[in-house]
Amino acid sequence: MIKKVPIRFDYNNMMADYVGDCQGFTDKDIAAAKAITKKAFEEVKAGRGQGMMGWTELPTNQKEVVSDIIATAKEVRKNFDSFVVLGIGGSALGPMALFQALCHLHHNELPKSKRKAPKFYVEDNVDPERMVALLDVIDPKKTMFNVITKSGSTSETMTQYLIISKILKDALGKDFSSHVIATTSESKGNLIKIAKQEGFKTFFIPDGVGGRFSELCPVGLLPATVLGIDIKAFLAGAKFMDDRCKKPDATKNPALMAALLQFLAMKSGKNISVMMPYADSLKLMADWYCQLWGESLGKAIDLDGNKVFVGQTPVKALGVTDQHSQVQLYTEGPFDKVVTLISVDNYRETVSIPDGCADIPAVNFLCGHTMNELIDAECNATEYALTRSGRLNNRIYLNDVNAFSMGQLMFFFMLQTAYTGAFLHIDTFNQPGVEEGKNATYALLGRAGYEEKAKELNSKKKKTDNYII
Amino acid sequence: MIKKVPIRFDYNNMMADYVGDCQGFTDKDIAAAKAITKKAFEEVKAGRGQGMMGWTELPTNQKEVVSDIIATAKEVRKNFDSFVVLGIGGSALGPMALFQALCHLHHNELPKSKRKAPKFYVEDNVDPERMVALLDVIDPKKTMFNVITKSGSTSETMTQYLIISKILKDALGKDFSSHVIATTSESKGNLIKIAKQEGFKTFFIPDGVGGRFSELCPVGLLPATVLGIDIKAFLAGAKFMDDRCKKPDATKNPALMAALLQFLAMKSGKNISVMMPYADSLKLMADWYCQLWGESLGKAIDLDGNKVFVGQTPVKALGVTDQHSQVQLYTEGPFDKVVTLISVDNYRETVSIPDGCADIPAVNFLCGHTMNELIDAECNATEYALTRSGRLNNRIYLNDVNAFSMGQLMFFFMLQTAYTGAFLHIDTFNQPGVEEGKNATYALLGRAGYEEKAKELNSKKKKTDNYII
């Protein structure tokens, strides 16, 4: 049985009563936004399961898929020493976030007996040094490669696929196909074509699920299950959050309130959103959030075609580490950000600070406490320092870091993003700005059909050496 | 002999001729800033070696220290399987950045024969799960711990020290002291006191060198040498950059020009600085930059005591990875940032993309190229997309990633930061905003002398449950 403990969204320090009148909001502000809040809520509700909002149904519509994933993962765990995801962006960030949250922090360095799952790598770049480094630490013959790309035309992922499949073919001959699982679109694209030709095991990314909203589909579920993560609990956590967010009243719907407050903050000039978990296990969860938030909300035009150039720049930070790097700026710099702290009530370990340095009070006061108390005190202290200096902040409390709470947290952020996009009246689910760079890359590498773009690139004003020092 | 290839700072795309009139600067703008540029230059020049600018002399004043470090590191490499830095902020970010830049990307996973240096860990948090995870993968009896804190009163580092020294004492008795090296202030603080009591080997952080400017002193040099990094080449690179930045004419002084342009950008509303290296090896260099830039320039008051609340929020990104996460926002979102790309002319590996997928043109066009060509094309494409959409960007070219270029790069950023602080007329080298949080932590943990602060914390307005969902 899964213990269903809700995560809590705390926005006290977004409010004028706590953070001060200059920066904070009031109950009146929230009441005044009632109409736009209702509209945002209704739009997201109406969009559920439609178009690119297929992700809203993932917590409940994958029974058969989950069975297939569990059976497949069982075989992978039995037969392979390493599991490598070839993917980038939404195909990489979710798997990495869940891996770090729910596996040992030095998973790959553990001896096999302690690890209980294959070594795990996510290759989300095309740096040649990294590819060589990977091949130094895995044995391809004992490795399962999970190629993840919806379209099968992501240059980075397909480059990795070309390199790895050659190595596998050379090493294994025809048997190479048993070392590749393809996660891709069932209905279109190149990878499904290749998978059929080669006979790969496949999992499908539903049409209505975009990269950054794909963690709850096989993109995230297969790697997680291979790592021994309980995906049923993960999906149950997502559903639990979804149910909590079905209320139209923002004061009772955490994702809707979080979206409204962030929208109001953006309107008052806060163009930066800092995500600062107080747990090493959640460091990459902040990376996943950064894609979700940045790529969904950073848009040049709104739904009516007006140029708006909106978006809030997400920044990842880590507590307490970044207290010694970024908090000086956060408390004394411009009033341009909202800081979201994530704290953990119960870490999975408790470490006591033993006695010592009896003659040094500045050190000895720590003795007798636990690291748990220290990290908790530091989170409270940062919250206090931010609030005292009038900086908007809110806090998410996790009772535990487990599959159920991670399901809640990720679905919370997805819903918050969808609502915020609705407030901003933009298309939350497209990414037209990525195309320009892609096309330029194609042109620069001489891909057929991009001759015009190549001409354009060649005709742009040449850089002057005067501006290179 | 070190091959002295200069890094190049390219600011074409900061200029109106390239990025467009709305956003870019002109030669006129630069000429108009001549007086303030001269002033910033002269201030930094006059401050060299004074007060908290002792770091400017580090490239040349450490001959004896370097010999001691090399001799010590030789012993460590011979006698220990793991090397663990206990430190946070400036005591951690530099060592991590250089480790990642110049060692194997999976260093700790390599077999000992291939690694040629101890396994390496930097513990820069007080998460109890992380401490337990570390102890799962090291054998303390075969581990050297390098405790780094100038004052010896950094709670996080001293907490780790208390825990580790207890473990070492239990395992080794009196011999425990041979497993600890202290890097700290020679003249004051707690750690030097402890080191003398216990008989630790010590290295010293000069008085005029603050945490975020400490990578060129033993803070950075000892871990680097243990890892087999050529610190003489590293320091020579720093000196080489320093010499190039002794010219008062910004068009000939890369750090001064970079500072001026960033200052002008800040004045025109760009409150975000994105650091985006196109190399996995430089990912943590962006983290190091974020502390340097954020903590140095994020200040509430200027040198005359005026409230200014200045600072630019540094954001770390990774090419090409973050093209699939952040570039949508960078090209379509608000005009609120400057993006600095770092590219590498010669990666240390070359990987060809083999032939395949002959019937799929969208994939096959990649074949015959190298990963090196692909990552380079993608960097150019991102630069093109940013510029085309009118987004300020500049680029740093590294011929190679090696100790000499890293010395140049880090010293470039340190000088740029110092100049920018001078433009902003602030104290670049203090961090008063960090104190508030520290004091609150002390109070929360019941440290003697912080009773007043504890009272203040207890008297603050209690949170309401109405604002927690």
C-alpha cells in the first residue's frame, strides 16, 4: 500500500503581510484576479486530453503499457550491466531527475551486489569527448541502449544511434537488435521505421505528449523501472496531485495558485524563477523544471498573433550549496526574481554530528545536532533572509522523497506550467524558436533541401576581427 | 614547453551592426564610455595586491608554495585511493570545475590502472543522504581529506570535518592526522588552531584572497595537482591573460571590454547573464562563474552607501544540450539577457559518424561528418539564431581545453568581474548578504551569543495555514 502524503505548497512569503507591501501580493490582488483565474482553469480543463495536452491522461490510461514496461525492465535488469538512454531535452531530463531522486547518489560507483540495477547513463549531448568517455566505462555487449526521440529526426540522438548501432553490429552481428529499445512515435517519424526494419523492441510516445511533458509516458517509465523505481506509485502520485488540482478555486488548487502568483510576479517585473531544492537528490529535478518552464513559457507571440516576448528565465540552485554562491545576489541584488525552496521533512538517512572541538565554540555548537537539523535550519534561515529583505519566495514541502511524492511534484509543475501559459495567453506546448537553430545546423552540414538557408547563412555580414580580442 | 595559444573574446554580436540597432551597441557607445572605462581600469590597477585583491598576484608569487604542493600531491597520489575535498562555495567550485575540465568525464568509474589519480569527491553540501552515499563508496582508511575553509567557522565544512575526523579517529587512532590536509588562513581562524593541535599538514589561503577568487591559491592548486593537472601551466595561463589585460584601451584588453559591454547591457535592462559552454568538460566551469559573478556583483549598496540593488543573475547552460531546453526562451522570450557561448576549436577526441539509415535522408545527411563538426555547427547555429532574433551574445573561443587555457579563462572572468564591479561602483569583494542567513542558522541551532537573533526569529509573524495548500 502506498502511503498518500500530500506535498504542500506554501505561499505565505509571496504575500504582503509577510514579505512587505512593496513586493508582496494581497488577498485583494488574488480576489481581483478571479475572472482570469477562472478562465485559465477552464481553458486547461477544456484542453485536457486534446491536442498537445495528452499528458494529462497519462496517470490513468497506461495500464497495458505499464505491464509491458515492467516485464521488459525485468529482463533488462537480469541480462544487462548497463542501461544507456540516448536522448536529449525532454527525453533525457526526466529520466535523469528521477534517477537522481530515487537511486543512490553514487549509483554507478557501487559494486554490483549493492547496486541492484544496471549502471545508468543518459547521453544528452554530442560532445565527442563524452562519447569516448562513455565507451571507456561500458561494455556495449552488456549494455541496453534506449533510443528516445519522438520524431526520429533529432540530430543529436540519431548521431548517437548511428555510432552505437555500428559498434553493436560490429560486436554482435545480427543479435545487435536485442540491445536496442526504441521509444518513439507509433504513427510517424523515422525511428519507428528503423525499429521495424531492425526488429527493435518498441515503446510509444502518444501523439499528444510533447518532450517536456513526457516523463509519465514510456520515455520516463522504462528507465525508471529498469532502475527499480515503483512506477505505479509514481503514476499514483501524479493522479493524486491531478485530483487535488481539479478545484476551480485557486486557494484550494495548489498548481493554479502557484501559477497565478507567478503570473502576477511576472507582471510586476520578476523575470527570473529560481528553483532551489534542499536535497542533493533533487538537484536534477530543478534541471527538468527549467526546461518545462523555460521552453513552455518563453514565447514571442501570443495566441492572437501579437508580439509579446514573454517568459520567465528559470534558474536552478541547490540548497545549502548555493547559499555560498547565489544567496548574496538573491537577498541584495535586484528585486527581479521569485525563489521556490523545496524542503524535505524526512531524509532517508540521519547523520549525527559527533562531539569535538570542545575549545572552539564557533564549531562546537554544531555537536549533538544532526546534519538533518542543520540542513533544515539553513533552509529556514534562507527563507527568513529572503523574506526579511523583501524577496518573493515560496516553498514546497515534501514529506519524503519517494516515487509517490515525485509523481505529485512533477505533475504539480506540469499543471502549474499549463495554467501559467493560459494566464499568458500563449501556446504552452510548441517550440517554434528551436526550429531556427535546427535549420541552420542542417544548412551548415549540407543537408539536402536546406540550400536556401545555407545561402542565407553565407550572405550574413562577416564578423570583423576588430571585435575579436 | 607550454604552447601559449591565446583565448579569443569575440563581441561582434554585442554590436548594432550585427545584432541590430534596437539591442546592440556602437563604436560610439564604446567611445562615449571612455572616461568611465579608464576609471574602472585605473581602479583595478591601483587595487592590485591590496586589500581583498591579493588574488591578482597569485600567478607569480607562489613559487615555494607550488613546490610544496607538488611534493605533497606526489605522496597523496602514491598512498591514497580517494581524495575528498570538504568545502563549500569558493572552496568547492574551482576544484570541481578544473577536475571536470581536465580529467576523464567518468574519472571515478575508471579502473585504477586507467585513472592514474585517486578517485575525487567534493562534498559541498550537508545533506545527510549525501554523506552516507559518500561513505558507501570510499574507504576512509585509504582516503585523504582536504578540509578547506579560510575562517574555520563555515558550519557546513566544519560539520563534515567533525563527522569525518570521528570516523578517522575510530579507524586509525592517532594516525588519523595523516589523512587530513587543512587549507586555511595562516594568521587567524579556527582551522589553523585545530590543524596545529592535531598536527595536520597545512596550506594557506592568503589574507587578500576571498573564496570565489581562490582557485589560483592552494585551494585549487592542491586538488588539481593530486589529479595530475599541470598547475605551472595553469598559473602561466593566468599570467598570460593578466599580461594581455594590462592595456588601458578596452579594444585591446579583453576582460575590460567584456566588462564594459556587460555593464552597458545591465544599464539597458539585461539582468541575466547566461554562460553556455559547448563542451561537457566545461559544464562546471559555468557553475564556478555563477558564484564569481553573482556574489561579486549582487550588492544592495554602492561604495558611497547609496541603495542600488544591482547585480546580474548568472545562468548556467550547456551546449548543445540546452538548445533543447533553454534556447526557445533565449530566442523568443524577453530581451533581458546576454548569452556567452564558449566554443572549443580542438576537442581531445574525434568521433566519426558512420554510414547508416541510407533510406532516411533526415538521418543520413549526418553520416560522413564527425561529432566535432556537428557540435561546432550547432554552436554556430545557436549564435546565428540568437543574433537573428536580436539577442545580445558574445563568444569565447578556446583553442584547446588544457591547463593553460583554463588559467586564461578563469583569470579572464576574475578580471572581468573586478572591472564590472568598478563600473558599478560597488565593493566587488564582500558578501554582507550571506551573513543574515548564517546568523539565523546559528540562532536556530542555539549557538551561544545569538539569543537576540533567536528572539527576533521567534517574534516574526507566524505563517498562516490559509496560505499553505
